[in-house]
Amino acid sequence: GPGAVPVRLNVNGRQLDLMLEPRVTLLDALRMRADLTGNKRGCDRGACGACTMLVDGRPVYSCSTLAIAVQGKQIRNVDGLANGDTLHPVQAAFCEKDALMCGFCTPGFIMASVGLLEKHPNATAEQIRKGLDGNICRCGTFPRIFEAVSSVTGGQRA
Ligand code: FES
């Protein structure tokens, strides 16, 4: 569109060259322009966590992050987590512990959990609670999400 500028992103280890208006968010850039739709749009205003991605290992609300602002950084969304048919250990744990109902919040929770566990592989209960406090599950599955993340602590990292 008018005012579009070249934006180069590194997403899931791959370079992505897009023409975007400067106001386009990271969430929209990936969902609408790169077919990376794993992370969902919930509130679209930085309050629910469904859109959580990792930028240089740190969880961010991609709905509230401009794509142009994260050029040169390592961006990861949930689409890049599994290795072919092999789920990331955190994804596997969510399945094993039945840690989802409607599943809308799940990609955001998984990304926040991955970021947390990469930083604190042996995260305590307190660190897990704090690491996930930016994410909301309206179906009430948090206890199972907590259990899933706890089950991965001290385990292997992909
Ligand atoms: Fe980004 Fe809710 S959609 S925080």
C-alpha cells in the first residue's frame, strides 16, 4: 500500500523480506503477509497474550510490537517450534497434560513457556507463575498448563 517500506525480518531462522507500512504490527505481518498464522489475535491490545512470540528469546505481545521495530532480531512464533513431525518438548507436554480446551490461547502460552524455560530450565513454581502471568486462558485450564510446564523443567531443550 502507500507508504510501504522494505522490512527485513528474521522469523524462525529464515529471512523474510516484506513491503509494509510502518504501522503494521509483527502479528499482522506474520499472519497476513507471511502465512504464519499459528499465533492468534485475541484482544489486539496487549492484554491477553494469545499473540505472544519470542524476540531475541524474550516474550513480546506481537499485536503491540511494530514489525519495523524488530528488524535485525531473532523472531520466533509457534509455527517454527516443531521439528517436522516432532513436537517441541513444551508442545508435547501440553498435549500429554491435556493443557488446552478451545486452544485459542495455547500458542501464546507455549511461546511464553518456551521463553521462560530457555531462560530458567529449572524454573520454580513461582518463576513459572510469573513467566506466564502475561497470558490468559478463559477456559480455566491454567492448572493443567502449569502442570505441563512444570513437567518440562529440568528436561531437555530442543
Ligand atoms: Fe496481543 Fe491479546 S492479541 S495481547
